Amino acid sequence: MKVTINSWADGAPIPEKFAFGKIPAEGRFETSANINPAINWADAPEGTKSFAVIMHDPDVPSSGDDVNQEGKIVPADLPRVDFYHWVLVNISAATREIPEGADSLGVTPGGKTAGQRSYGKTGNNSYTDWFAGDADMGGDYGGYDGPCPPWNDSIVHHYHFTVYALDMEQVDLEGAFTGADALAAIDAHVLAKASHMGTYSMNRDMRAEVAE
């Protein structure tokens, strides 16, 4: 099985139009275009009845104490956790692509509503937890929302877009399900999987690693 995102080479920096946040000309942060990239897959195994797509970043700080704080840096040796940026299940076995912009065309304060789409069923991403309690941004963030690593992180973040070929037509998930919920639900039903990875940083000192 093979997954392709033509907008950047596997392992290369992600262009900022696919990100939630970017480095502005001045200051530390501004929102970016937050467009989902087109993702394609091929060579699914015989018996595939549906697909799932999950994008995650395994490099998120396990503690937010130093995150985005002037005069501080998030140390490289801090334990890291998974952050889910895109959770999509119940994709038809006949589908081989999610087009660019189909699931996100900008930052939506409070989040996009998760649920049934023509290409599958979206769950909530981890911005739901990140913005919890924020008066301006808090809400349920469904569908795709792109990279926005801390601007003072000492490491480059890695974003894995993984497509799973499943032996089941429907994943029985309702309500505000998460990436962890989706992975648990499909765990015993994965026939094959493949990924395409990209990197992103918002640390000015690591600008060479940031997609222009």
C-alpha cells in the first residue's frame, strides 16, 4: 500500500498554507491558511472494505508549562505525546483521494463541526483539548486542522498522515470521537497501512526547517 501527498516530498517540510499557524513578518504567531492537503493512496489489499485517515504529531510537549512563553524554551528531552490533527473514518473502499481543501479552507474559531461528509466521517482533533476553556477559541474541533507547534520548541515536529485499509465497512463511532477512539476501534481490523510524513517548526531559530 502507498500513500502520496504531492505538495511535499515524504519527510520534507510542510508548506505553511497547510498549517494552522505560521511565523509572521513580525511577532511570534499568526494564523495560516489551514487548508488540508490532497492525499492519495493506492495498492490496497484484497478484502479492503473501507479506509481511515489519521494525521498525528508525536512530538507535542507533555507539559505546557514552558509552551509559547517569552524567555523560555521547550527542552528537547521533555517527554512528548500524540496530538491528532485529522481523524476520518468510514471512507468508501472505492475512494482513493481526499482533495485539497475538501475538509478545511481556513481556521474556524471554535472549530468545525465533526460528522458525516461525502468522503467519510470526521471525528474531533486535539485542538478541542488544547483550546478548552479559551473564551475566543474554545469548542469542538472536527475535521482537519494543521500544524501549529510551539514557537519556542527546540525540536522540529513530525506530522504523519496515515491511511488504514480496513476489513470492515463501518466503524461504529458516534458523537465527539477522538483519534485515540478511532485507533482503538480499528485496531483489530487493519489489513494494511501506509504513511506520508512532513515536518514543521515555528521557531525562528530553526527557520531553515520551516516551509516557505
